[in-house]
Amino acid sequence: MRELHLANKEGRDSTVLYVSMTYKPPHRTVGPDGADVTFRRYLANPDGFDHTALVAAHGEDYGQALVDGDPEVDVEQIGRAIGSTDDVFLTSEGKVLHAPPRIVEILIGPDGVEKERRNPVNEEGNVLVENALRHTKMRLKRDKVVRRFVFGRTIQLRHSDGLTYDFLYAMAKDLDAADECVLIGGGKKGRDALRFQNNGKPYRAFLEGRVDGQRYQLLLHLSEMELKRPEGVA
């Protein structure tokens, strides 16, 4: 389990645990014998047998060469199972880079047009720092939240002792009674998106509470996309 530093709506803060929600697939993929099907990768096109190599050896119109001799097939390599792989950077000419390339951030606007190119900016994680994650003034009904934002990940907050149980249970009870989710912000002013690791993705985070007697569930839904109507659509 990992930790984050969280404050409630009164500004009282505590370090709490969180875990990723597990996903149970709705079905299994099995073969005719009822055994689970496993997926593997196989080599389909080894180096030196691609279009560029065939053009160099047989010219642009190499269709007849394929019929006569299958020059695109390496019988020793094609069909071999592939295990773990490593990323290799190539130049525009297909040559291996022996030093990492210079990374450039390209900012794209909502209309899909490039806005800016810049050197990468290092962003530190902010969920376990001195400034606790805070409740913002943005509280929305649960049914509105799920229609306005796309959630790519959900984590569950958990207590580690009686004090953090009371702390988290009170938050869950308040949100559940109001049928609302509250936007959680980071940084000194509590307005920043949440980053769970250095240079990690920034997320808008909505806290949702569920209570059943003395049991509670406090979920932090993470989104990097807001659903908006296109211009001109009512």
C-alpha cells in the first residue's frame, strides 16, 4: 500500500493509505478443452526482409519475385515466439541511436492544432508532501460527475488505525449523505492537479464516499479528460 497526505473540509490533515482498485473480468477466454487461453507474440518480419530491403534487392515491382521465391520470408526467424523486449530508438533513416534523443514536449489544443513546442518541464509528485491535498469548493452530484469526466483510474483510501478510520469515515459519510463528489486539489493553494510520481500524469481527482452502517468506502476517481459539447451543438 502507498500513502498520500489528505486534509478534510475543515482543514485537518492526516497521512492515509491507498490501493488501486482490482478489476475482475466479466468472462474468461478458454479453448475447446476448457483451459485458459494465453496470448503470445510471434516474429512476423525480421530485420532485412521489409519493403525497403525488397525494393533494394528486386526493384519496385517485386510481385513476381514474391510468387517465385518468397524472398520476404526468413524460415529460420519468422514464427519464433517473442519474450521480453527492449525499446530501441531509431533515426529517420532506420539506424540505431546509441545515445538517447532530445525529448521535446508538443502541446496540442482542444482543436487538435499544435500550440507550442518546449523542453520538458520536471514536475514533482504532490500527493505525499508537506502541503496536504485539499477539498476544493467544487462539489458535484455523482450522476453529473460521471457524465462530465472520463475516469481512467480509481484508487481506494484506507485507514491504518482508529484515528484515521474516524477521519476517513466522516468524509465518506458527509459525501454519501449529500450524494456528491468533491474535487481534490494539490499544491500550496490546493488548486493543482494530482501527480502520484515525479513527471507523472496530472489528474483531476474526485472524492466519493459510500457508507453502510459502520463500514465505509472512500474512492478517489482520477480523470485526465473532461467531456464537452462541440461548439454549435445544443
